[in-house]
Amino acid sequence: ATSTAQIFGFDPNLKLPYALQWNGSVEQGLGQSQTMTLSYVGSIGDRLLLARQLYPNLYGNPLFPTASALYLYATINGSSSSYNSLQAQYRRSLWHGLQMLTSYTWSHAIDDSTSNFTLTSLLRGNSNYDIRHNFQAAITYNLPSGYDNAAARAALGGWALDSRVSARSALPVDVLASTQISPSGASYSPHPNRVAGQPLYVDVSDAPGGRRININAFSMPAAGTEGDAGRNIARGFASYQWDVAFRREFRLSDRIHSNVPP
């Protein structure tokens, strides 16, 4: 008889994964109400768990036909990761009605495989969640409200302007070749080869962002082999968002306040 089965097993020498993290910061006051902080943050992960899809027929097991599969999930140690970042933060406490918090992070996340199901090989490269640049800002400005006239204070007092800015660079895109069949009969999608002299992107008018990945920059690898293009070499689209709100504070009593947007 022949069969295909799913079996949950564990390497008898399996060890717990671990992560090490470290950081260092330098902070400097800038005048009466401003502070600048520079930080380095790093981490590594090792002995990370991997899922493997095995083909028992390749090991001479007659109970499994060609291309049948024995699935083993998260059973072995074999992957690793690293993260390094430089971070800058600027803080301005409330002074003359203005309050601000801005931060910028440059980072690089690397691993063997962020998603490790049915991989044919481990390829170290940009992590799937590698965001190289990340900028965040929150700004609040309390509009002047010290009016001598009671009517002016009632109409114009208590107003504030809030702004939130978020911007980050694009996430990686993994370029894969078409599904192929290996000599053993298993299907897989290898990374392609890079074609020398061809740009990774081409400018077009009918695609979001005005560009797309250049298909002529890649060629199919030989059957059963992995191409030289690497993993997660392309990028998608960056993200930008800016929110603005007007806010007014109403005094209900000496102890109670209410912030209501217009």
C-alpha cells in the first residue's frame, strides 16, 4: 500500500531557540524644554525552529510513491536572525503652547527565512518585515487664548492643533520563478537568476507608483537548482500618512475639562 501522511515530529536533539538583545543611548538637553536622544538597538536570534517537508521515497521507503510527502512541522533548529538599528528621538515639552515628539529609525532585519514552510534551501537576506527607514512625529500647538475680552475668550479660547505624521520605507518583495518540478517529482518555486545589465525596476505609467519590477531582469534557473537573484531583493511601496485635527477644550467646572473636536 502507498500513502501520503502528515506527521508531527521533533528532532530528538531539539533545543529551545533563544534571542539576545542589547542597546545603548545618549541623551542631551537642548535648552530649557528640548531633549535629543540617540540610541543603538541590536538583537540576534539563534536555533530558530524550522518546518521541513520530507519525501520518504527518496530514502528508499516503498510505502510512499513518487512525490508523496511526509510533513514534519517545526521540528529542527536551523535558522537565525539579526537586527540592528540606529534611533534618534527629539522631544519638546510644552513651552509657549508647542509640544513635539519626533523619532527616526534606520534599521536592518536579516534572517535565513521569515516564513519557513516548504523551503528548498535557507537563503540569508532581508527579512520579510525589514523596514529600513521609519519616521514618526506628533505635534500639538495650543493656540493663544489670553484674550482680555470675555466674548473673545469664549469664542477663541481653548483651541489646539494636533498633527500626526507617519512615514516608512517599503517592505521587501520576494521574486520567485515559476513553479517547477524537481527530478524527484516534487514541485517548488526557486529564485530566478539575475540578468546582467537589466534594471530591477522599470518606469511605467499604468502601474501604482509609476514603476514595476522588470521581468526582463530575471531568467529561469536550471531545473532543480536555485538562482542567484537572492531573497527579498525587491521592494514594494513606501507608506506615508499625515493626520491633522483641531481640538477645543471646554471647562465644565474647576475640576472637569472636556476635549471635543469641532
